[in-house]
Amino acid sequence: MKKVIIFGCEQTSQLANYYLTQTTSDFEVVAFTVNKEFRKYDNYCDKPVVDFETIQDIYPPSEYCLFAPMTGKGLNKIREKIYNQGKDKGYTFISYISKYATVLTEDIGENCFILEDNTIQPFVKIGNNCVLWSGNHVGHHSIIEDHVFIASCCVISGNCLIKSYSWLGVNCTLRNALTIGTGTLVAMSASVTKNTDEYTVYMGVPAKPFGRSDEEKVSMSL
């Protein structure tokens, strides 16, 4: 059983605590951690909250693992920052893969949060620091690079390449053999039939470009 510290004290962290403690016996959640300036609690979910800046002094990386199941805000770069800082401190990150998902590949990286009812076909590769919310289909031989967020009920056909920092909205569909460029934001219910440009928002059926995804005015709720 691995001893785990969860980063964050928000709803996603509460969900992670539930999944790690109620749906598997592989992990023991011992604490939560946040950056000192954002710390609001001394305890969360009946466990201590410690400052991320000094976490290694209390929970040494030789004995404990980290898990940072954060949302895709900022095209996943906030989650990437925490992941990299944890690695710099010497921590190994766990991945959570629901026992209620159908996963036919072992090629999955660190700090991935893969929830129930995902179908991940053979020969799929998933990088580090990715989130796959519930109910997605990931087709055979597809590659999901690092720092990707995939919302619920997305269909990724076979042989697709999803590049880093991409964000796929609820119910979107990707045709087979597509390349989704770095930092692409696919809006909910969009149907992508062609390769996408990097850091661009795609909306509609068929999906068309709709501005830059790295601009502050773009809402992550698209």
C-alpha cells in the first residue's frame, strides 16, 4: 500500500480522496498539501493539510508519493507546474486508474487520473499528468502526450495523436488518424474532422477554428 499526499483542498481533491480510499486498497491517503499562500485549512477530509513548500520535511519522498489531480485550468499548465515542482522535490507521483474502466494498455504515465467507464483500447499510449474524466473512448494506437485534460464522453478514434496541453470538452468527437495540435481547446460537442493548429479553439460540427486558446478571454467552459 502506497502512502499518498494529495495536492489541493478543492472538490477535485475531495473526489480523489474518495476514489483512493473507497474504490481501491492500493493507497493510503495520509495528508493534503497546498501552497502556503492558498492554505485555508489545517485539516481537510479528516486529514492534515501541510504547506507544499516544506512538505518534504514532514513527509520525505523516500516514504511517500504525491498525487495532483487538478483540473485543466490554464491549458493544464498549472497542473504541470505542480507536477514539475513535486518531481524537483524528489517525489514519485501515483496514477489512479478506476477498476470500473476498461483499460487494455499498460503504457500510462505518472499522475494520471482515469475515472470510471473509460474504454482505452490496445496499443494506446498515455503520457504523464493527464486527466480522463468518466465515460471516454480512446481508440487503438492513439497517443495522448503529457499534460492533457479530457472531459467526459469524448470519442477519440483510432490512431489519433493528442499533443501536450490539449483540452477536450464534453461529448466531442475526433475522427481517426488526426493530430490535435499542442494546446488545442476542443469545445463541447465539437466534431473534429481535420488536424488542428496549436493553441487554437475549435467549435462546431464540423469543428472550425475560433480564436486562440492561450488568450485569457477564452473560457475553459467552452
